[in-house]
Amino acid sequence: MCLGCHFEEPDKAHGRGVLGCFECHLGNPLSGTKEAAHKGMVKNPGELSIAAKTCGQTGCHVNEVKWVKNSLMTTNRGIIATLRYYWGEASDQNENITTWLIKQKGLDSPAIDYFRKMCGSCHLGLEKGFLPDFLSQKGGGCTACHNSIPRGVAKEKRHAQLIKFVPMKNCVKCHNRSGRIGLSYQGMYETEGYGTPFIEAEFAPYQLEDGRFYLPMLPDVHHSKGLICIDCHTQKEVMGDGHMKAHIEGQLEIECVTCHRDQKGLTDLVKRDGSIHPPKGKADTEKRPLSKINIKELENGQVVLIGKADKQHHPLKPPKPGQCSTGAHSRLACQACHATWVPQCYGCHVKADKSEKQLDKLNGQMTPGNWTEFRSFIRYERPVLGVRQRMEQKNEGSKVVILVPG
């Protein structure tokens, strides 16, 4: 049947001797002809349009597929609603409008057209390979995160490896613009775009896949110690809990103080087997187990976080007594003091030229209206502080935080 022609070897959990091919790729494995056997097959079983029949079938990842379809990384709800609000197209920032809705109903407006063409490649509902060039690696539903390309494997046996933990390189495919958190975390500062400073009369060699130049900077302290994104960001934060959120604040669980707390707090966390409770003022909207972080108490009483990639023990250091979160510092977010640099884009403007066409990243068509972005300058020194109040947790009060202006 399938294995008479195909010699590719998936990962162990989805291996040839465990599942076979049909359970993921569909088709008709009992057919005697190639044409009939391949009818209805899918190349990427993780695409959200068919994931309920593949990854989400009974006995596999039923709940996870349901959660992801309503997650912010799929709906982009907060991005779209905020954009429309600031462009005067919506009365508030909580509008329930998603990438699915825009595609299904063909919604259009200046703000939506801008989203379609400048932002529309970063959502899990995008089919992998649907867009050209480097954008072809984005999207793909489940496999956008849980896919790893094998190395050192013969071509005839090569098959995408599905992995439980998400490598940081998969996160950074999308999280590298706007707040640029994926770049800043690694110590990569996007420059003005001229390839400076020149090195031996040539452009600097530090360039992203999309052509932007960057300079190596001091990385986040967690990155320098070997931690990756999913060491802090829980399953609920990434995949959601099945309930559609208006903004990222509603989907977040982890805060700095989750790990950086006094010894009593760490002991309590260990007693809960690493399970974290929702931040104060947030209801756990679904009756399922609380998220866990990978912590352990050693024989000497020290509490450590075990890295999911490096498997190393990372000690959880408590905040300095009498300094952090006390007195005048109680209103300061941790980043307000501990961020050494932040990319700050000033004088940001966009222009639409209706005489030209541009690729609509939601439907793959060239449509009228070509958007161009401009900025006066970008800097990293002296991060700007501002007062911010969480939209979904107003009872917590305001905090002084780092702003990333644009």
C-alpha cells in the first residue's frame, strides 16, 4: 500500500509503525491504483481548514485543535480591532472581527486593506506555501509551531518531524515586527535599513530573511541563559483555552513574579506541582487543568526551572527585598527597570497608492492599493516609560511600563 512506494520516516510518535500514512494524510490506502489512493490526500495535515479530520480526530489532539482555532494567533482579533479603532472605523478596541470573518465575508475598508496586505501573513489559518518567497514558510496551522526539518537524513527518507516543544525559530517567523519581541529577545536591533555600519567598505552582514538589516545587541538575560519562548509561555498562552479573547492580556498567564518570588511563594508553587493560577482578577474560563511550568525543587531546597530545549537547571532568583514591588516601586513593571534597550520607531506613517497593486496576503491576489510604510528614525537608547492599564483587569490598577512607540 502506501509503504510500497513511500520510504519517508516521520517522528517516532507519528511513525510508520504507529499510525501509518492515512490517519494524517487522508486518501484511500486500500485502493489498488495510485490515482484513487491519492484522491483527497493533504500534504500538510496541520492546516486548520482540515485539522479536525487529521490532528483533531478522536484519539489524537481533539481539544488542542478547538483551542487553537479561537486563539489570538489564529484570529488576529486584537490586531484588527485596534487598527480599526485607531483608524476611526470602530467605536472601541474590542470588536469581534477575525481573519476568518474577513475572508468569509470579503470585508473591506482602508484599515482592513492595510491589514490584508501588511499584516495578513502572520496567522495560523494561513496555508503553508500559499504565499511566495520567505512568506511561504509562515502559516500551516499546527505545523507552523510543531514542525522541525530533519538534518542529516537521506532525501528518500526525509519527512517533517512533529515535535512537542516549539523551537524558538518557529516563533520568530512571525514575532519579528510590530513590537519586534522575537528580535529583541535574541539581541537583534533592526537598523534604518542602509546596511550600516559598513564593514570593510561593504554592507554589514547582519540581515534578516526579508531584507531588513540589524545590529547585534545585548540579548535578553533569559535568552543568554538558554531559555526559549515556551519555557515561559504556557500552552494556554500560545494555543488559547478555547474561548476567543479580545486582546493578548486576556490570554496571558505568566508574569515575572510567577517565577521571581520569595522562598515561600516558590514553595507554594512547587506544592501545586508547578501549576499556576490565573493572575488576580481573571477567571479561569474553562474547566480544564491549570497550566504548568517546568519547575522542580532540588534536594538543597533550591527551586529551578528546567529548560525545555537545553534541559538545564535554571535557578529561580527572588526579587531583591525592600526594592522590587515595594513602596514607590510597587507601580513599576519589572521591565521598567530591567530593560536595557528597546527598539523605538518614531514618525511612523503609511501611504496607499491606489494606482498600483499589491499582494493581498489573505486571498493571494494582486489587488488595487499599494501600501508603503515610512518612519522618521528608529533608536534603542533611553526606553520610554508610560502608564498603562490592563484593559481586561482594571481592578489591578495602573503600571509604569516600557512603551514601544510606532
